[in-house]
Amino acid sequence: MTSIATTHVGSLPRGPELTPLLHARDHGEPYDPALFDATVQAAIDEAVARQVEAGISIVSDGELGKIGYSTYVIERLEGFGGHSPRKPALDLAPLPDLRRKLAAIMGEQDFTRASCIAPVRLRTMEPCQDDIRRFKTALDRAGKGARGFLNAASPGLVTAFQPNQYYPTHEAYLADLVTAMRPEYEAIIAAGFDLQLDCPDLAMSRHTGYQDLSDAEFLKVARANVEALNAATEGLPRDRLRMHICWGNYEGPHDHDIDLSKIMPLILAARPGTVLFEAANPRHEHEWTVWRDTKLPDDLVLAPGLIDSCSNYVEHPELVAQRIERFAGIVGPERVIASTDCGFGTFAGYGKIDPVVAWKKLAVLSEGAAIAAARI
């Protein structure tokens, strides 16, 4: 019988024991390194075991040792400092009441928003090696042969969250990020894991950090970001690289999201052989037809989001199966991996999804994959 692999975008909710330690480290406050390491290891052990229990076949460490998927790099790279306020997303800017309601539900984004203020250089590989060590330990304890992946920020993502206040051009900033981030990418691949490059800079940034640009100007920036991603991963096996495209993991109108069709050429120009993308939420589910109508490379693997990561509704497995069948009809079931729209815990202490619901959603993802596989 055909089988459908299952995975997710990466981040999982941090528990109440872990979140204060992550915030303390991010803010430069005193913390016990031994307690931190033990708490992170215990959380990853549990997360891996629960992913396997839920039927997920390609699992991650949940990014549980990181404050967030995009800002963790300031612990590993030199050249960043200060704290930069962030503009509201273009769709939320005229809606202050909604922004307050969302903050009350999801929590505040209480993490350091540094800027690039000096040359970017690799400071230390120790946190990356800690990620690898802890994940290997958890897989040995509970992985049961599951395939593993680890997330890393793409060069373009770093520029989107750590704005440039030093380099003369965006391209010059990217060039140093290519050199600084490559050792992390190489280490993850060398450890035997797949590498996921998170790239909301190719979609979400259009209505966040680059909201003042035209579509044409934004696409020029995004093109440079893809070129940097390709340079940073040159020589790494395409079939071990995943890329996540995202319009922002928050509940909002999203009526300023750039269309998938406009960024599709950039997606196809990138080196990763697997693309994870939003395909479940009401603003982007219809875009499955863009994939259908695009000439795709014969080896490209699609990992559509079949579970909404902004809603505590638990999808019916039959709905998941129907969504899988759409994409299997485009590229064949062997080139479809059932995934989620985005992460369930993009930043420590921030997010709308109840942790219990997150595990229910992953279990339903696996149930839906089994239904689709039986029918296909």
C-alpha cells in the first residue's frame, strides 16, 4: 500500500518550566546553564516521544532550545545589538482593537529584536552542537527509527528580523550572512538530519518589514535572498534540504498577503528539494491550483500545510485526506509529505494554540494521511 509521510514545520509549544529560562537567556539575565540544559533535554525527549506517538514520521526537536525561529541567531553570531521596535503588519495596522485582543490571547512577543550594527561573523557553534546533541539523545530514547530534521534561519530571514543598520546594501549584509550561517547548515546535514531553511522573508515580509515597497521592489529583495540561500547551501544535497514559505503565523485579515503566483518563480529557483507551504488556512487553501498549473521540477517534493496553525479547531481526518489527494494528484503520492501550515510555538511564550490541541492536530494529520494512502 502507498504510504504518505508526515511532518510539521518545526516549532512546538514550550512549557512553563522552559519559557522563563529562554527569556532569561535572551535578555542577558542570570540563569543556571546546567538547569537550562537539563530542562531543554527533558522537553525535547517528551516532544520527540509525542511526535512518534502521534504518528509523525519526520520529527524535529520542536526548536525548544531557542527563544524563536528567527531571532536565536544573535546568540550565535556577532554584529547585532540594541532593540528595534517592529511595525504592525499591514493588515493589522488599522485595527488596534484586534491587535490588543490578539496580544491578550497569544501573549506578547517578549524577545530581543536586535539590529545589525557591525560586521556579521560566526561567534560560536556551541549552541548548534547542543541542539544536535540533545536531538540525537531524544531520538535514541524515543525516536523508534523516525527521520529527523532541524530548523535554521535562512540568510533572508535574518535580514527580515534583524534590520540592517551597518552595511551599505542589502546584498552586502546577505553576503556576510552566507558565510556566517553556512557552518550551522553543514553541521545539521553532517549530523544526519535534514535541514529546514525557514523563509517567511519570501512571503510574509511583503506586508511586514517591506510593507513600504512595491511588489516589484519586494521581489527584487526576495530574489537576492534566494540567491544568498543558494550560495549558503551550495554543495549540500538537495534532497536533504527543506524550505518553509509562510505569510505569518497569526490570526488576522491577511488581506495584504502577496499571491503565491507572484513568488512561485523564486520558490522554484531555490535549491531545497522539499517545499513546505501554507495550504490549509482560508487565505491560501485555494492556491493549490497554482501548484497544479505550474510546471514543477520532476524531483520537487511538496509538503503542503494541511493543518491550520492559527486555530484551535481540530481538523477532521477526512478533510486532511481530501487535501492530501489534491496534491497527490499533481505530483504523485511519493512526492507529497503531509505537514502543517506553520509552527505551533514560533516564539517562547507566544501562540494561540493550546499544547494539548497541537498534539491532537498532529495525530489527526497522521490519521488523514493513512486514509489518503489507503484510497490512493
